[in-house]
Amino acid sequence: MVGQSKAETTTVRDGNEVTVTLRFKDLEKTIHGSPESVLREISGFLTTVVPNIDLAGKITLNVDLQELITDCQGVLAVTPEDVVVLRGLEKLTDRELVLLNLVRGRIGSYIGKAKSDATSSAKLVELVKKNPGTIAGRLSELANEGLVERVGKGEYRATTLGLHRFREEILSKMKAGA
């Protein structure tokens, strides 16, 4: 079992019958029967369900925002007003600038500097300093790649994949560019 996974068992013996409740992550299974049949079902549960969940856990993508913030040290900073970019903008493309500003929105929301983790397309036009058509095109491209999602009328946010790509590709480019 990985991470915070744990299996719990509760056994109640009633004559020759046994009742066992297994809990693993979000799954719960109650088994009732003879000791032998319950043991077979427990074994089946552990050999099929648990490894499959653990396998899925091995390919699950998560981005810890605290770690991302730590990685952004020297590139982004938190001021009393907002999350600001300190350096590294020079070599970024329009789409990278859009994603950067959506990541800023996620970070700002996480640390309590923004009410929402979404950023409006109008705000992106202002931040990236490109015309609305360019921003709309980049948002469409990023959304098609799963890096950005629309969360309301004219509101967008970086997805988990977008945060990951930002960390892996754009952040290193920003650090190297200064």
C-alpha cells in the first residue's frame, strides 16, 4: 500500500460464521460467511483491487502547490498586493505568458491573495499585453491540450497538467533566462 492507504478489518464471529469489513481508500466491502470463504474473498480483494488502486496511484499526476511555490523562488514573489513576476519574461512565448499568468492566479488563490483561482481573459489581455484575439487563440490552444480549463464566462484556470508543464518547461526557461 502506498501513501496514506490503509486497509481496516473488523471481524465478528457468530458460531461458524465470520463477518469482515474491509476499508481501503474509498472502497468498503463487507464479507460474511464461513472462515474459509471469507479468507478466500479477502485474499481475492487484496490481490486484485488493492494492486489496481496502487497501480493507478503510480500514474496519478498531482502538483503540490506548496512545492511549486518553493520552486518559483526567485522568479515569482508575493507582495502585499499580488503575486508578481521578478524575472524571466523575455524569452517566453505568448502561450507561455498566458499559462504563467494562470499559474499566478492559482498560486494567488492558494495563498489568499485572490478570491478565485480563475483569471479573466480581459485580465490576461492586460497582463500579457497582447490583443484579445491573440489571447483567445492561445487560451483555445492551451485548453485543447488540457493545460487550461474554462471555469466560467471568460474565466480560465490552469489545470493540474498545466501546473505540471509550467513547472517542468516554463519555470526552468524563466530561471535560465535571467
